[in-house]
Amino acid sequence: MKLGLLKFEPGQIITRLNKILRRSLSSTLILMLVCLALVDAAVLTFRPLKYIHTTKFIPIDQNPIISKIPEFLANDKKPEVIVLGSSLPMVALGYADLTYGPIPDFQLNVRTYTKARYFTHCLNQQMSLKNSSNGKITVGNLTVSGCMISDAYLILERTLAEHKIPKMVIIGIAPRDFIDNVMPACGQTPAFEVLANWTGFDDILRNDVSLADGTNYILDRLWYFYRTKTDYRFLAVTWTADILNRPVSFYDAIKKEKEKQEASKITALNLNIAAIVSDGIKNGKSTDAFAESIDIYKMRYNPPNFNRYKQELRYFEKLLSLCKNKQIACIVVNMPITNENKQLLNAQLFQKYSKDTSLLTQSYNNAQYIDLDADNTFVNTDFEDCVHVNEIGAKKVVDKLVKRINSKLVI
């Protein structure tokens, strides 16, 4: 039995194809899809946001938070040790390196900082790794600001896919890495936007995501413009607000009003500045930075996000399992945070975090759990805010970590 166009002569086939094409082009839906595809292709090819420079926001195409990861994946470096985690280990490694001299614009550049000189030096003094190419341990600092556990897993997975197989993975963790309400949903974080591909789709679906989050993930993978729509929308709103001399949002309007009020109090503030600085030094922290971080972490921790915790804990176990399967030693470091920060956490969730991460790590014979948060030698004078260590605390973190790493785990 002959089917379809095979029943027609060549001339008739061409005529029939032309009719089909005309009918397709006359469809509004198909024309819209074609136009969207063309626009998306143009945006993906030229990436216009790369050429927009503004201090008001940082688009995905320029995002310094994760820009060092693609650069690392593209180079030929294969460090024996990789450090993963959020800004807590990131700041600790950066501040510790100030031992070797200043880092220009530290607060800005620490996000793209890839070195860990002091940690590397201490590690080389403490232990040596087998099969090291030059007899010296090299360290890859892949810490990312705002990194969730799922992000850390993705970074490690992509690193291994590039045939960069370390002997040891060190991951610094804290409660925020499992429950952050401020960060986008799992699968929509900056790291996923840049690094994820379709291979993670099944895993996303298995992790109890909502229908809306699953739909967003699919659209993100299919449609680049959809992935960057927030950047374009924010840019359009910002430019419009500037032209009309209007605040961008209600929050911005309130902030400007507060700034006006603060400006009127400048004389009083100047009179009290010496007392404020003195109090900050006495307590080992900046009063403003500490108070601001408390406000931020109230939003990060509350309401307690048990569903996100469950998702991220699965990725934590996947990371441990991945290391075991690849014969990589895994050192899990529970980073120190202040008591003031822990008091913001839901007690039940904090207990689950402490118990689950410890027991899961101990269930793998290639892994070690180092609880620096239980070390009562860390005091407020070691912190610059309620979670991040300062220069003094950073050196303590590195020194204590290196001394407690079990060298027998190194394969």
C-alpha cells in the first residue's frame, strides 16, 4: 500500500508541499513560534546583555558569582583537591590568603577568586597525595556565593565530566545551603542556569518539584530568552524609571525616603561615629554589617523550608555517592557560624540538619565529617557578620581544618 506523497507525481508532490507550507505560514500560532525561535536564536547568538554595563544589576551573561566555574571547566588545570561550597568557605579561603598580601578590591573580587594559597601551603605541609604530578598538592577553589548543595553537586558533576578527577573534595556546609528561601527554586539557581543541561531533567522531576517549577525548568532549557527574561525586564524597568525620574519599586521609594531622613541626621551620626567604631572593635564585628546580616538570614531561614531541605539533602547524598563511585575522598566541613545566627533557625530543622549531614557522611567510608561549628574556640571576634569569618577567623578555620583532615582517606 502506497502512503502519503508517494501516490503523487513529482510535480504534484511539489504543489502539495507548497500548499502545506502556505497553510502553515497562515497559522498565527506557527508564525508566533517561528518568530520566537528567530528572536531566541538572535539573543543567544549576540547576547546583548554582555554589552550593557550598569552597577544596578548583573545579568546572567556577566554574573561574577559563577563566572569562574565555566573558566575552570574550559582550562587544562586538574587540581588534586577541589573546594566546594558557598560564601562561607569562599570568604575563609580569601581572607586567609591576605597572609600573603592584599587582594585588590577584596569584597568585590573574592567572588571570582580562584586561589587558596594559604590553605594549599598548609595542606602541603600536613600531607601529600599519591600520583601528584609535581609532588605538590594543587587546590581548585570552586566555592560560589549563594551556592546550594544542589549547585555544589552540579559543579562537581560537570568537573568530573571534563575529566578533572581530584583525589579529594572538600565541601564547606552550613544550614543555609539546604533551606535558603531567598535563592531561586532548585534547578533555577545561577549555577543551574549556566551549567545545567538536559541530563539533569529526570533528577529534577524526582526531587518533588512543583508543576510550576518543573515547567519553568523545561522552558529554561528550551528557550534562552525565557531564561534571561528577568534581566531584560529589570533593565527595561530601570531605564524607564530613570527617564521618568521615578523609583523602580515601592521598596526603592521607601529606601530613598530613608536616605533623605538619614542625610538630615548626618551631624548626629558624625558625632557618634567614634563610639560606633569603638563598639564594633570591642565586639569583634561591624555593628551595621552584623545587624544587616541578621535581617537577611531571618528571611533566608523563615518560614522553615522543609521541602527544600529534603531536596537539598538528596543532592548531599548524591554528592557523597558520586565521590565514592569515583574513588574520591570527601571531606565535609560544617562551617562555624555565630550563636546569634543559629537562634534564627527553626530548632527542629537545625537538629535534622546536624544529625542528617553527620550520619550520612559517616555512612561512607571514603568520607569524613569535620564539625568546626562545634569548636567553641570560635567567638564573635572571629566574624565580620553573623556567619562569615574575618581575617582572624579565616586563619583559624584553615589551620583547624588541615590538622583534622584524615590523610588515610586519600586514595
